[in-house]
Amino acid sequence: MDFDLGEDQRMLKDGVERLLADHYDFEQRRAIVAGPEGWSRTLWRQFAEMGLLALPFSEADGGLNAGPVDLMLVMEAFGRHLVVEPFLASVILAGGCLRRGASAAQRAAWLPPLIAGERVLALAHAERAARYDLSHVDTRARRDGRGWILDGAKAFVLAGDAADQLIVSARTDGTTTDREGISVFMVDANAPGLKRRGYSTQDGTRAADMVLAGVHVGADRLIGIEDAGLDVIERSVHEALAALCAEAVGTMSRAHEQTVEYMKQRKQFGVAIGTFQALQHRAVDMLVLIEQARSMTLYATMMVAATDSADRARAVSAAKIQIGRSAKFVGEQAVQLHGGIGVTEECQIGHYYRRLTMMELLFGDTGHHLTALARAGGVPESTG
């Protein structure tokens, strides 16, 4: 297998890195997070101008038809700079649901504003009692004469407070944990009966909880086939998991670089602490775990397009397990090697640790994926 990047991929990687180097240093990021929305719409439009928001979509829908590796490169760069703009939530998660489930007419109506940076989407699927179980949906949708009525509640909707439209999962048949009977709907964020409570998470990103009380949507807002929406959601979440792993690799890599640089500058007993062999060993252990995480991320990225849902799920679970273990060790060591300054608001490394902590929890923590992988029989033997 050829792991070398193509010319277009190298140009993409270099272009994203240049943009973030110019507009996303630590102080600029702090100002963005402290702003009224917690992210920059100006930078979001620049992402659109670069074509980043168009990457995963087909050329017929106005996109660039890029593959999972292209998304991996972008997400790794985002991780290095702790980007807070809702790329994962809007383009990969919500956009993924539209790519896989929406009709041509729906895609023509909803994708161009997203690709142009004029509209933000979010996937409202998780519920408080679900505990990472994607089939656990208690929100209900019932037919009426003009379409559907939605009732229920959603929790921790990434970018949910900024979204102009929400892709909402609701049960149209069956009991709370049935795999069948889940449907997906497009809901306007200002729809009567929809209430949102936005908040900042510990890593500086944004999320929202929401309640739907008699929210009406037209019949044309059903995405895909009635009762068969779980497959669309699962495939989009699997892609988001692989992208999150790539982001974590970028975050860990930058945290390691900053830690090594600090060890060269910080002096104790008249010499740089980087000369102490015990601390050198810690830095090397960090690097080994980062490279292990990088390998598993590449594996998950290659498997994201697999048609076998079981193999795909096992691959992303295996990657998420390694990411969780690596992130915990790298984050803790980075803070400890910085000493007391590592936990201050003014020091970058603490922000990297917070983001790594949140990544370990998103879409299932290490324990959840370890259990899922064990029940599924372990890692697939091949990527065929």
C-alpha cells in the first residue's frame, strides 16, 4: 500500500497549515473563543473560499469529491491549532447525513449554503440516557396531515447553538433501543416549539441541549427512508470518529513539540531539564504513543469507506481505543513536564490537554469502544 501523499493532498495540507499559521496562533484563538459566538464566522468563510467546506461532497452537489485521507489531513492540521470552528459538526457529521440520505432535490437546497460558508448545520442525535448507544432514540415523530410532529429532547449537540438547521433523529416506530424505526428530519433552528440552551465545553468548543415540543416539519423534510435512518447516522458517526482521531493526532503532536521545546528552555540545578535522562525517556514514550495513534488513525481512515458496517465499526473502535490511551498519556505527561505553569490559562499546553480530554469522551470513551470491540470479536483481519 502506498502511503505517500499525492500532489493535490500535499497542496491541501500546506494550504491549510499556512492559513492557520497566519490566523490561528494562541492569542488569536483565545480572542475567538472569548467572542460572542465562540468561533469565527470570518474564518469560516475563509474555509469556504479555500474549498474546505466542499471537500467531502460530490462534484454534482458542488463539492470537490475528496476522500477520507483529505479529511484526515485537514483535521490533523485543525488539531495542531485547536480550531474551534464547527467543521466536524457541520461538514462531516451533518453533511455526512445529507450526503448519504438526502434526495437530489434536498441536497440541491441544503448543501450549497453550507459549502459557501453561509449556513451551519448540526446533527441532533444523542440523548442523555443513550450512553453512546446510537440506536437509543426516545424522541418521537408522529404523522399529521401536513407532515410530522416531533417531541423529545437531545443532548450535547455539537455546534447546536450556532446551527441554522438541525438534522434531528426521531423514532417513527418501535421501542427506544430498536435499530429499526429511526428516521431523520431537517428542522429549522427557529422552528416553533424548538428550544436550545447553548454552552461552552471545557475545551472551548460549543454545544447545546435542546427540547422539541410539538415541532412541525413538512413531509419534504424527511431525509432518506422512513424507519431506516440509523445506517445513515452510523456511517456519518464512523467517518466523524476517524476524523476526530486525526484531529487528536495533530493535537498530541503539537503538545509533544511544545513540551520538548519547553524542556530545552526550562532550567533546574543550572541545566536544562531536557538533559535529564528520565525526562528524555518520558518524551520518547510520548512520541511512541503518538505514532501508534497515527497508525491506527490511518487504518480507521482507510476503513471508513468499507461497505461492511461491522468491519467499519470494529476499525473505528480500535482506533478510538488507541487514541484514548495515547491522549491520556501524552496529555498528562505534557502538563507534568511543564510543571505548575501547565495548568494555567495563559499556558497553551493546558488547552491542548483539555481538548484531548474531550476527544477521549466524544462518540464513546475508551471503555465503551473496548467493550464494543471485544463483543465484535476484535480488529478485522483485513481491509478488503
